[in-house]
Amino acid sequence: MITDRHGGQVPLGLDELRTLPGVGEYTAAAIASFAHRQRHAVLDTNVRRVLSRVIHGRAAAPSGLTVAERAAAAELLPADPEAAAQWSVAVMELGALVCTALAPSCEACPLSSVCRWRAAGYPAPEAPRRRRPAYEGTDRQCRGRLLAVVRESPHGVGRDALEAAWADVRQRERALDGLIADGLVQPLGDGRAALPGVATSRHLGQDA
Ligand code: SF4
């Protein structure tokens, strides 16, 4: 995609980066910040853990990235883009090497005097609430829809049918990648997809 759509150059903007397959919020921010020296909060697991401990006094960040985390990280980011990129790397390294998940080295930590989790005596993390994940709108539902469409047509289905089955392009592509990787769907090389084996031979004209 970079070659075909961006003239061989890694895109500069977050939105363009996010359209690349496999590039999510974290990766897009990391590329924009570390490679292009832009000012973006880069929230990987290590950064989220450090900020959670220092700012919120909690042992660990919530399981999913929250609006509050994004806002807090953006507020802390230095105004100068170059300094912001360095800051992000520094916090990431601090989380990887000093403020580790299981054995933080607080004596060696430059944030020890302002760390709320340390000041509070290292309270244990709250037990996660068990919730049944909703099915509506999930990747699982998307996979099911796509697989049902492919199953209905032994000769393979075209891009239009797949798009009609699931509108969100990123989720659809992700689900298709997963189905292909799991051997449940076979790409026919022209934007169409089919069940493995049978459909391929039909597609190639080797089957009646
Ligand atoms: S003082 Fe300890 S818990 Fe707090 S940020 Fe530093 S290493 Fe992590």
C-alpha cells in the first residue's frame, strides 16, 4: 500500500498511517512520533503502566485504553514535538526497564518522589469485573457474517458481497485475514474469496 498509494513514502499523518493494514492507534502514533518527530502521545503497555502508577496511583492500567488515559497522556506531553518524541521514548524505557509490571525498581526511579502508587503504599490492583463480552459489532460477529457469505457460494464470492456483509473496512479486512490464516477461507487472487479446496478448483475451471 505504501508503494501503490503513497509513492513509496511512509505517510506522515496519523489518519493515513491508520489506513495501512496492521497499523493501529499505538503503531501509528509511534511512527509519527519516533520517525517523523511529531507530537503524539504514544501509549504502549509500558507507558500506560507508568502513567497509571504515577498519576492515578493504580498498579496497572485498565484493560482497554480509555479516554481519560489519552487525555492525561496528551496533557503531560511536552509542547515541543522533538521533546515530546524524546519524552515518549523515555517513559517507554522507564516502563520496560525500571517500572516493570512485577518488580519495579523504585529506588532507581526518577519519578519516585511524585509517584502516587508508591506514596499510597502500593495498593493491590482491583479485581477485574467479569463481564460477558458483547457479541454485537465484535470481530467474532464479523467473522461469522463473512464466513456465512462465503459458505453460501461454492464458486466464491466477490468483493461486493463481502462489503455488503460487513461495512467496516478495517474490521472486515482484519476478520478476513484471520479467516485466511485459520485456513477457513481461501483468497482467489482477484478480490474474491471461497471455501478452501472446492471453490478453488471450480474457480480454475477444473471442476464441472
Ligand atoms: S516509583 Fe516505582 S512504581 Fe512509581 S513509577 Fe517509579 S518505579 Fe514505577
